[in-house]
Amino acid sequence: MSRARKPALPLRDGVGASAVFCAPGPWATLSVFLAERLPLVADWPGRIARGDVVDETGRPLVDAPYQPNRRAFYWRQLDAEPVIPFAERIVFEDEHLLVADKPHFLPVTPGGAYVQQTLLTRLRRTTGLPHLSPIHRLDRETAGLVVFSVRPEERAAYQNLFRDRAVDKVYEAMAPLGQGPWPRLLRHRLAERDGEAFMQMQAVDGEPNAETRVDLVDTLPDGFARYELRPRTGIKHQLRAQMSAIGLPLVGDRIYPVLQPHESPPRFDAPLQLVARAIAFTDPVTGLRRSFERAALTIPPS
């Protein structure tokens, strides 16, 4: 069965429409169904009354009677959202790609407590590009370069570069000064922890699935150093977990080596000292060699 194509509904304040399928069932009204299907989304009757729930043509749906076997569309919004007081910067843009320098603390895509305060929503709002989509991710705490596809029909070709490990990535980090020799190749098998520490990845026995080349860039005061990290794989939290595994946790890391309580708002004066500094690949659409770089990490550890 082919997947239904998403209609070309307009962005609302930089946010694309989300879809929900109205399954057959006993619900009397659309708002009753939506409240059961998506209970974390507030005030369905109010949204429907304002015309914020529509069909695939953009026509507002009414609240009665319930009609199954169709799709309803809505735009994610939050009553309150933490403000990230740092700006992104577009470093490159053409008809195929957009490359942005993401600040610390800003999520790449909407999720959880963030919709407007995300890199994707901000860029869609400022550029007016409705189909802009990231072809890879950075952790919310990590700063640096993120590459976006402009055209939906080209997105898969760019995403496949990461699947096929055909992208050269360079990160820079600050951590305690470690003993060499440098450079050093880190090879670990990383797996998620059980229980309350599920957010953490840990090094376990078995065939390595995470590989990173680490080199010392320079030494810093108070026993710290700047490192260049070149990951060859893309496991969750790879750089943070591997550096912690060798006794060199990154400055400002609130997950490794010890998972610390969530802070809202976060400590903006103590960011994770990790940036995605450079990225390069052969463009699968144009055949050109693409290479992008941002400024080196200069914030000293506190």
C-alpha cells in the first residue's frame, strides 16, 4: 500500500502541518477523537472552532459529526515555550542546499517543549522555504553546522550520504588534558543504558559500532585542552560517550559521565564545549565537492 502524499498546505509561523488519520470508531465528534488520539495537544474544540484543523485542501473541519477514513491536519503550537537567546547564522544557500551555524541549546527540529524555538522553524520562517528539511542532526546542546535540503525530491539522495558514511565531519571540543600519543583512534561498542539513565550511552563488550579519530589541537589553562574529533560512524551521543569512556568528559556536559537533573531554563552561561566545525562531501545532485567550515571553538572552560 502506497503512503498518502502530504498536501501542500502553507506554513504557519514557520511550522508545517501535521497529519492524523481519522480511523473508524465510536467517536461522536472530531474533537473527541483527537483528544483521545493526541491527548497532549490542548484545546481541540477551540482549535477546530478557530479553523486550525483542516482537510487536505485547507478547508476547516467542523466538530460534528465524526467522519472516519480521512486525514485531518493541524499546526503544532505551545502555550509557553522556553526562549533560546542565541541566533543562528546562514553560511551557505543555493537552490539545493542551505547550511546554517546552529547555536548551543537550540533544537534542530520541533519536539517536546520546542516548536518555534528550533533551527528548522526559525529558518523556514526567515527564508520562506516550506520544504526545508535537515539531512542530519546535532544534539540540542551541540553548536555548529547543520545541512538542509531545499527540495523534497532531492532529500533522500543527501540523507543517503550519511547512511553510506560518505561525509567528512570535523568537530572541536574542550575536555581535560589527556596523555597521548595523539592522534588516537577510539573504537567502542555503545549501547543505551537501562532504567532512569536511558539517555546515556555506555561502552559495552562486543564488536565496535562507534569509531572516532581524536587529535590534540592545543593545551589550555587549568589542565584543559582543545581536541579535534573526526567521527567515522554516527551513533547517538558518540563523541560525548567516547570521550567520557576514556576519562576525558567534555566541558559543560550534563549527561556524561554523570546524568545531571534537567534544568529549565538551561544554564546558558555554561554550554557544552562541542561544535560541529566542518563538513564536506561530494554532492549527489550536482556532482560538486561541497565543503563548509565555521569558526573554531574559542570559549574557554570555566
